[in-house]
Amino acid sequence: MGVVSLRERKRARTRQAVVDAAVDLFERNGYEGTTVADIAAAAEIGTRTFFSYFPSKEEVLFPEADVRVRAALTAIDNRSPSEGPAEVLVRALREVTAESSEITGPTARLRMRLMREVPAILGRGLQIQLDGQRQIARHLQAAYPDSLDAVSAAALAGALTGAVTGALLALFEDPDRPDDPEELKMAVERATEIALAPWTASADGVREESRA
């Protein structure tokens, strides 16, 4: 891993300050009641500087949109000979939830709520999800050409993203559930394991037959 420069660290801090300011303003004033200028002022930057970090207001709600995708692609590339495609995807999700709050943190909770209320955010969220599914599916098929075709690879990638999204919707809609990040992470991982279980069982069956 290379050394992160002072300039890169400063950009990362400013970027996070923009996200934090936006989340706070969206919570207090609503999405429609918050402007880019408001966010920039709260983050103590100029409006032009805001657009050097995010192309639009809704993009602030997806600050790490590619984290899950990059984790999945890296996990596929670094797979062990004994790992099947479903096992690789479950491992990738575990690594993401261990290293980042992108899925279960305050921004994720706000994002899921606003996706139900603001069409532009819903549209952007679905676009990001579909783009990620395509990337993961293509990478899976290339990595497992003997066991996956285009349809089965797409089904696996869809099961992963669908399980995560479905679990988060259920978790964040439950007013009685404690806001415990570790509990949320475990619930999302469990949902993913359930969704991918048929593929894991299938792979186990193939391995048993090969040993017979």
C-alpha cells in the first residue's frame, strides 16, 4: 500500500465534511429544503469546490457507491482454489462491513429513507445498484467459466445486491430495532448468506460428487 499524501488526506477530510454537513442538513431541513450552497457553507467550502467533490446534491448520499463493487471484484480476483462464487461474495460483504460504515451507518439509513421519498434519489440508487450488479456478474463469469454462464452469474450478483438492499429496508423501517451497527452488520450478512445458500449447497454437492 502506498503512502497517502498530505493533499490526499486533506481531500478525504473535506469530502467527509461535505457528506457530514449534507446528512445533518437533510435530517434537519429536508432534502428539498437543502441547497448545494447550504451544504457548501456548512462544510466551510465554496460552491465551486463542492462540485469538485460531487457532481450533484443527490450524489452526496452515495459517497462510497463503489465500495461493495470494488470489494466483490477484489475478492473474486483473490479467491482461493476451494472458494466457489457464492462463498467469495459472502466473504466480500463481510470484509466491506468490517472496514466501512457505508452499508449500515447514518448516511445509509438516511439514504434508504430518502430513496422512498425522493424520485431522483431512488433513480440514482437503482442505477448504481444495476451498474454494480453488471460489473460483478461479468467478473464472476470470467472467473468461473466452467460453472457460470451469463444468466447464472447475473443471478448471483442480483442475489447479493438484492439481499443487502432488502435487509436494510427491513432493518431501517423497524422503529423498535436498536441502532447498533454491529447488529445491523450481522443481520445484513445473515440475509446474504440466506440468499446465496442455494448456490453454496450446489457447490458443496459438486465437490462431494467429485470426491466420490
